[in-house]
Amino acid sequence: MSIRIRPACLDDAEALTRILNALIQAGTYTAMDTPLTVESEREYIATFPANGVFCVAELEGHGVVGCQTLEPFATYTHAFDHVCVVGTHLDLTHRRQGIGTRLSEVAFELARQIGYEKVFSYVRADNQAGLAFYQKLGFRIVGTAQRQVKIGDKYIDEIIIERFL
């Protein structure tokens, strides 16, 4: 299995929309609750912060099967310039194959190169596979945001995690 990690481009919007919408529809992997359009994903890629990292994973014979973003934690002050927020999204049929780990190796190194020192995120408390993935990468739990997500009339806690680069 040949995995290629590269920067995201506008041509990836369709594949990323398919992946993200499947995760949204599954209802357990993400706090996102509104299906995306190819146009909105193109806009997201086009306006992604210059001081961020947006990588996609291509699997030989399958095309784009996942992505990872590292975005600035905050832009209203320089006090957080060393902190980025990570999001990892993989095609449901290509999980647990080392793709997320490979994405993280490349993206975290790129983040280090542009000055990030810490990666921060939130994981739905009911997404035990996602939490285990991040813990395997060296993240530690620093707290719980109770009733942080509300999808329909269901509240979901989020686990707050961090890792120093």
C-alpha cells in the first residue's frame, strides 16, 4: 500500500466533501452536523490560513482517502501563535491502515517548521476510536468540555487533548 502525503489543492474538494459528508452522516466521528458542498470545501481550501498546514493522503489506486488540518488556535492575539488546532478526517473504508499516523508524521513536521510548538484539539467523548488514535500519537487528555456539542437535541461532551511538538 503506497500512501502519498501532499498539500491539499482545490482539485481535492470533491473527494474531501465525500469523505467529510460520510463522517457527518455517520453521526459519531465529528461535531460537524451540516453536509458540505464541493463549493464550500473549495472555498475552505482557497482561504485556508497561510500559517496553517493542510495535507491530504492519497492511497495508490484509491485517490484521496483522508486529510489533516492544523490551523492557528487564535488570530486575535500573538500569545497563541505557537498553538495550532488539529483535525483528522479519514474515509470510513480506510481507517486503521496507518494513513492517519502517516498524515500526522508529515503534518506535524511541517507545523514544527513554521513555528508551532503545541497541537490542541477536541474529540467527541463518544468517539473512542478517535481518542485512542490521538493518544497513540502522544496526545494527553487535559479536560472535558461538558455538553459542548449539541446535535439535534442530543448533548455530547468533548475531550480536550494536547501534544507538544
